Amino acid sequence: MTLRVGLDFDNTLIDYNQVFGKIFVAEMARRGFATPPSPGGKQAVKRAAIDIAGEEFWMAIQGQAYGRGIDDARLIDGVGAFFAAANRQAAELFIVSHKTEFGHFDDSRTNLREAARNWMDRHGFFTRQSIPSRLRYYNWHENSFQTLAEHIERVFPEGRRGFSLDSLRQHFIDYGHL
């Protein structure tokens, strides 16, 4: 039986830490706040943004990072080696995205789904030899999933087992797929 692996895109395959810091500093200046150096990666930026100006400020930074800021993101260390190993094993990889179409409070109205697909295209996700030939990309919203169970069933149909690498691992456990 072929091994199936579900992979979350954001912060599992792609690293936004520098992007969050860069956008935080720019947004602080744009909003007229004293411009401190970047507080660090995503979690540090989140804490600082919420402390300074609230949840909406954080959501605006997040929307920009996942949209127009994605060009400055990088592949997380080890992903290339993982893809090569998956290719050798003829594993089926499913990149699963939970992206909404547009980021909240992002004035640019960048389409987050298109930004993610374009980033993957630019980084050879669907063309390079080192990327498994059995790679699929699913977006929750574009595939008309009504429930999380439907989403999981697409990756692990008919009770097939596999692995999930993402922050929502508990969902796969809850539905008996791990």
C-alpha cells in the first residue's frame, strides 16, 4: 500500500519568520508607532502586535505575510530532504491549505490561495525532479469541503492510514486517520 502524507503548507513547509518581523516593523511605522526592531519570529511578533494595538493589528500583519509577503518566505530546512526521501519511497504527498481567499484587514486584497500556489510554482513544487511526482495540492475552500471530516477523507480515503505533518494533527487523530 502506498504511503500517504498530508502536509500543512504554512509554517510546516514554508517559513515566514523573517516576513512577520519585516511586516511588523513596516506596519508600526505606517501607523505612526515608534518603530522598534523586529521582536523576532511569528510568535514574538504576534505577542508584540496584540500587546501594542490589539488582535486586528496582528490579523493585518498575518494577512500581509501570507499574501504579498510570501515572496520573502523560504522553504523550511529539511523539507527538500524529506521530499527526496518521499520520492524514493513513491509516497503520495498532499499539501493541505486552510487558507481563506483574502487576509483579514489586508488593504492590498492579495488572494492568499493564489499567492501560495504561485510561491510553490516559483519554487518548483510541481516541476522539479526532487519533488515527489505524486504531489497534490488541496485547498479547503476550493474543494468545497463542508466539514473537516470531508477534508481528511480526501487525503485518507476509505480508512487509509498515513501521516499528517501540521499544526492540526489532533484533527486527524480525532477522526481515526492516525
